[in-house]
Amino acid sequence: MISIDKVSKWYGDFQVLTDCTTQVQKGEVVVVCGPSGSGKSTLIKCINALEPFQKGDIAVDGVSLANPKTDLPKLRARVGMVFQHFELFPHLSIIDNLTIAPVKVLGRDKTEAVAKGHQLLERVGLKDHASKHPGQLSGGQQQRVAIARALAMDPIVMLFDEPTSALDPEMVNEVLDVMVQLAQEGMTMMCVTHEMGFARKVASRVIFMDQGKIIEDCAKESFFGDTTARSERAQQFLAKILQH
């Protein structure tokens, strides 16, 4: 579903990604972890061309992002993205946040889009909040709306960029529960997160990044199981996050 081939990226003289290569199969849940500044968020933003890259190629469902003829807005419409900060339209009601893109981008009938929006709000446990505005909801509720909004576009893959890191600890689980449910339903997902409990529960694979490189790319069981087989950098990372 996603193919990343020798992708490198620079900000000016600073190289933020170096020769990153990996694949995500249909229905896989891949967790990307690593220390701050390791290039995790940049890599995931390259997948839907929110960030340009200078070398290599990324293909989503066989469509190459490096090909100048690729219609990027059309591709983005098929790739759901959930950000660290919810990025909801504050002046629109929750249901309008969910229907604006399906109507304007996919050309859906408004009534059909509203019906689907209500369905998705029920799915994320927020069916009674459709007429509210984002400012009236908690952070966890807003992030669940953001997930529902991404799902409203019928994406073939979902990307999550640290979806719980801006939330109060009490709200983290309500968002992770929705993500676990999505994973169990077979959604192809790539998720940058520090939530190792989530990774252990639903990830098929774990990618560990450091200094812009993919250091580890292995099955979840291998990553958390025999840590002595991991790179020294990954061992240090795991020692710090798994001792609590």
C-alpha cells in the first residue's frame, strides 16, 4: 500500500532524512518511534506530500509521488491524516467539519455526506456532539472528531502524527481505543507515536528512527521481545521508555 524507496530530504544544508526505505502492506499497522528530532513526523508527512523530498520515491497504492504528473490533491484525498494538533475548523460545527471535504473535494451529495458524518461520529463515540463547535469539546473529543473527519473521505490508508502527544493523560486512551478499533477492522495505518502500549497491542511492525535514518524495521514481537538483538541506539531508547 505504501512503498518508500531510498528517500532523502534536506532543509537547506541540514539532512533530515537519509536513505529511508520500507514498505507497508494492505491491512498492516506500522508504528514509527524514536527520539525527538529523529525524522519520524517528517517521514510520515512525505507520504502524502505535505513535505517534499529531494531524493528517492514514495508510492501510495502504486501512485508515485516523485512523478511530476501525479495529481497530489487527488492522492491526498485518499490518504487520511491525523495531526498532533487537531486542525479542526473552529468556526464550523462538528458535523460541518466532517462534511466539508467530502462535499467539496469528492463531490458527494450533502445529505449523503451528513448521514455518513453522523455514522462516523457514532463510531468514535460522539454522536450527541454533532451540532457543537470544536471549542466546546475536550482535546480527546476533538482528536476523535479529527479521526472521524479523516475517515469521512474513505481513505485507503491512515497516517497518524503523534495523535495523543498534545492530550491530557486522561484523554489518551479514548483516542487510542478508536485507533485500536480501526486497526482491528483492517485499516492500513502508519502511526508516529510514543505510546508503546498501543504499539505492543496492535502494531504488525515497529520502525525505529534515529537521526533521520531507519535503524530498525522489524515485527513487533522482535522489537519488544529480544532487545539484545536490537541496535545499541534502540536498546537505549527501549530501556528508557520501558522501565516505567
